[in-house]
Amino acid sequence: MTDDNDVEEQGERIQGLSIEVGELFERQNTRADNLDGVQKEIGELANELGVPLEAVDTNSEERPSQLVTPYDLAAAAGSLDEDTRSKLDSEFLSSAPAVPPMDALDRFIIVTVGCMAALADFILVGMPPDTKWTPSFERSVVPTGWLSERVKSWNVGNNNWLARQCMVPFDKSTFPGTDIGFSPFNHRALSFGHDPSPLGFVIGMMDIASGRLTGIEHDGYFFSAQTDVPDLGSACLGPLLWLGHLISDVATPMGIPVPGTSLLELMQIRVPGVRGDPTVADVARVLYQQGYDFRHYLVGGVVPALVEGLIRLYDWLRFSNSDDVERDGVRAQLAENYVADARKNARLASRLFWAHAIASGANAGRITIQAVATEDFFSAARNINLAEWEMFTIRTIQYVKALTRDTDLDQVLANRRKLEERWDSLVSDGGSAQVLYDKPSEAVPFKKVNL
């Protein structure tokens, strides 16, 4: 009986082991099928991204001898030393620069263009030609600008043909019996309609339609007076009358004020450290009387135009032919285009900013030299190149926006490009992650794709 029981027990054990072996075999087949599916997905993903992979036959019973999996990379990364991991952090995890760095050629061009702009500011723009209101300074070291003097030498009379055809109600220059400070030499600076700006256009239209003159007194108070009878025909032709009148006044001896003068006349703010405690409005009016008019403002525009033209020409000549790469996958193309445009704009913004910074700094130095030589505030203020400072302000805002833009997508694409460059080495190395941290070949810049 005992022998029969032992045989029965052994049979049951063998049967149980057979069942367990069968279950393990099924699990192994399931895992093999899962691995085949993962390998197939990796192959499809590689084909979609355009990454070269060793051909894998997922239907074959043979397993590929060299297939890099995340487990291989994780194991290899875990075996790296501290220095290599630090290199990994700095290369793959650090933020991409928001603005492409400058090289030696960029710096040379920027400094050269900035110096050319400074020279043009000194020789061509200089100080505006004197008027009867300009005091003489024996120690003045900044000459009258050659181009400014030539432009201002072309004069016409105040009562020219175009002025007679485009008469406007805001052109009255004197108001006898009042102390508002209007005169033939400053009424254009004090009347809003003579301001060649959007604000001057709006108020000029209102004055033409109502037959009034709207301005500001010499002490900062608003002034409005009825100077003509409202005319429906004049109101309909208001834009042409306003523009024609300003054109007729541009080449007169006093010219018209610079754009924005009407806003400056509203600023009754004392200028610190100046004898007589003049306000900003006083400075704008006095500078106009001393020759700083719209013509001199246009001549000053030569400096920012020189910087803008030369820097943009250099950028176009050097980088215009670099946007010619094709990639698979629409989403990848859109990302490449977005980053390429963002970096291109940031690169141009940085070059323009630094070139304008040199030109504006040179203009500030010219103002300082004149102030030290004459010890007169208004003589120094006549050296301000308003057009250049306006452009420098715009480029500064754009440069700050470029520096503070989000660069996460830049870093993602940069990491993708580094991995693509080293993928062949990764496959041939049998899955070792060490090649991922070796220095790649010459980096490929972000390039725009034509969809």
C-alpha cells in the first residue's frame, strides 16, 4: 500500500510540475510577442522620424543582434562616471540660448557700422544751422552738420503758392492784446495743428472743421480761439489742406517742429540742474527757435537708416542661404520653422541693438563734449539726434523681448539633432550610451523648412 501511495503522490507532483511548465511557456511566448510589438513600434517610430535603424524582421523567429532599447541606455547611463553625467546635464538639460551668440565677424561688423554711424552723426548731422535766436559760442567744438546745412539752405517764402492754396485756421501767429506768447517764430511749436504726428493730424482736422486754433500758451495753459468761419468744403478737404499746409511750411526759414512737439509742450516738468529752471515744454520751444526743426530731424534719420541698412544687408548676405533643410513629419517641420524664425529674429535684434547702442553712445558723448565746451544746456541739447534715440529705444525693447523668450522648444530640437548625429555610432557600438556624450560633429543650425 505504501508503494502505491508513493507512486500516486509522485504522479501528482509530476502532473503539477507539467502544468507549471506549461504556464511558464505560455508566459514566455506572451513576453516574446510583446517584445516583437515593442520592436515593431520602435522601427515605425524610427521611420517616421527619419532615423536610420538596422532592418528588423518582426515576423522572423530570430532576434536582432543589435537593437538599442531604453533598458540598454538606462543600464549604460547608470554605469557612467560623475564627469560624464555632468557633461550630460550641461549639454542635454541646460537651456538653449535665447539669442544666437556672436562670433568674431559679427563683432567686427557691429563695431564698424557703429563707428560709421557715429562719424555720420558728427559730420553730416552735427548741430542745426543757427537762427536769429541762437546765441554764439566761441568755444563750440561740434560743427554745423554738412547735410543739415545743405538741406536748410533750400528756403521758400512764408507766403508761397502752396501756402496760399492750403490756408488753415490754425496758422494765425499773433494775438494782439494777449500774453499767450504767440509770435511768428514760435506759433508753429505752440499750435497743435502744425505737429507732423497723428495727434497733430487729429487736432488739425478738428480745427479746420470748426475754424479754430488749438494750442498751448507759453506758460502751459491750453488755448483755443475762433480764427475763421467754419466751412463745410474745407472740412471735406481737411486731410489735403492739413498735409499741403505742412508741406508749404517745411522749407520756410523756421520750418515746422519735429514730430511729437505738441506732446512735449504739455510736459510742464522742470529740467533739473539747468539755470532758469526751464520745463520740458520750454526746452522744446527754444530748440525749435534755435533751428531744431523737422528738416534737421530728417537729416538725423541718416544715422539710424545707415545702421539699419548695413546690419540688415550683412545679415541677409551671411544667412539668407542657410534655410534649406528638409525633414519628415509635418509637426517636426512646423517646430523647425517656428524655432528658425524665432532665432533669426533674435539674432537680427541683437545685432541691431548693439550697433544702435554704439551710435547712441557716440551721440551722448557729443552732447557731453558740447556741454563741457560751452557750459550751456541748450547748446548741448541741440546735439541730440532724436531719430537715433527713438530707433535705439525700439531696438532695445525688441532685444529684451528676444532675451526673455521661451527656449524650451529650442532645447528639444537641439537635443533631437544631437541624438540624430550620434545614432549611427550608437547602433554600431552595440547600445553603449557613452557615444551619446561624446562631442558631436559641427552643430547644424536651426533651419527653416519649406512646407
